[in-house]
Amino acid sequence: MKTSKKSFLPLDIVSLKDESRVVIDFIADYYKNIEKYPVQSKVEPGYLSSMVPDSAPYSPDSLEDVLNDVNECILPGLTHWQSPSFFAYYQASSSNAGLLGEMLCSAFNVEPRFLIDSLSSNPEYLENAASNSNVVVDYKDWQITLSRRFRALKLWFVIRRHGVENLMQHIRSDVSLAKKFEGLVTEDDRFEIVVPRRTVLVLFRLKPTHGLGGSELNRKLLDAINSSGEAFLTQGVVAGIYAIRCVVGATLTEECHVQDLWSLIQEKARILLLQYNP
């Protein structure tokens, strides 16, 4: 029996180089157009099942077809945490916290002995360290600011590739935007800051009014904000007070996004309050 001399190549180097460029372009275009997507997905649960074929293709599909499916099927079901209007964070794991803290302490010339719980209770030291290193940070908030974007094992590469100067500038920018948002909240008598801002974290709420408890009112407000698809915030409870949490940390966030977020919050609050005081 005659057999084919053509060998199957699981990895074709030429195709890998060409297709890698196509994928990189796809990712770049995604970031370029990310603000066109709702921050939080609006599709119904199970939507994908009707879009998936009953069986895998016998012959491989082209990369173009695969990427078209990603655009049409996958992206509508995502919450786009890379969006500049994603004002939330994922907590760093404790297993990564030590290495992350040690790297950052080394980069910013902050003594590692201040990593422990006394750090947050020693604001004078933090202010001095921040002034000396020209960056305002707190170890616990380093975790908040960086945990979504950096994994501990990749952090050193990031520092080497972008430099400590740029990393500090990025953190300073986030802190500045958080201060801007805090200022906008304090200018509106309908709102209040629940606790003082912690670097990039602002907890605020719509004041209780018209016999409505603060928790019920702010849950409704948060739901209205997130369901709009224009921004994404989370909630927190501090000393029994339900608050809305805004965290500035997305790589693409600029001042215009903070201003747009506040305009959205004000509009949703106006509509909500009109329901109880027409």
C-alpha cells in the first residue's frame, strides 16, 4: 500500500510567524475599539449555546474565521475589565502579596519591615516615604492598584521593560484621577464620601432621602450604573454602611473617563430620586 510522504506538522514556523502578526493586530484593534463595547455584558445566559456548532469541524478553519467568531460570539459575552470605564478591582492573592510587596519595596526604596499590618496605621511614615520616592503609595493599595494588571512572577519583567519611573508615573496618575473623582463627589450635596480616600479607592454613597435607607437607594443606583454598560463599579460595606466603590486602575483610564463616570452617576441618581420625589 502506497503511503503519503507528506508529514503532519503540528507547528509550522512560517504559519506561526504570519498568524502571530494577525493575532497581534486583532488584539491591538480590540484595545483601540474597546470603548465601543458595553463594560458589562448584556447578553442572556446560555446565549452561546445556540451559536456553537454541534460538532467540531473535520478540517481546520482559517484563522480569519476563528477571529470572526471571537468578535461575534465571544466578545459580546465578556465583561471588559480592560475598559477605561472599569472602576473596580480584583483582590491580590495572599500567595502573591509577599513577592509583590518585596519587589515594589525594592523598586521604591521603602523598607520591607513596614509590609506588615502596622503599615496602614503609620501614615506619617508613608507620607515621608512617598515624598522621598516621589510616589504616594501604601502597600495594601499597591496590591489593589497592581493586582489586576500584574501577576507577581511578571512584575519584575514589567519593571525592567517600562522602568520604575514610568511605573511610578502610572501610579501617580491613578491617584490623581481618584482625587479628581473624590472632589467631584464632595461637590454634590446629594452624595457623601463614606470613608477618606485610600490612594486609588473611593467609597461613596447617595445620601438616604425620602424615607429610603441608604442601602436600598445605593443598591438601586449601582444597578442602574452597571446595567447601562457605560461603566462598572462594585460595592462594599464599611461599619455597616453600604457604599459604592470606585477604584481607578485600568491602564487606559484618563480624566475624561472619570468625568464621564461622574456624569453617568449624577444622571442615574437624578432619575432614581425622581421616582420617589416626582
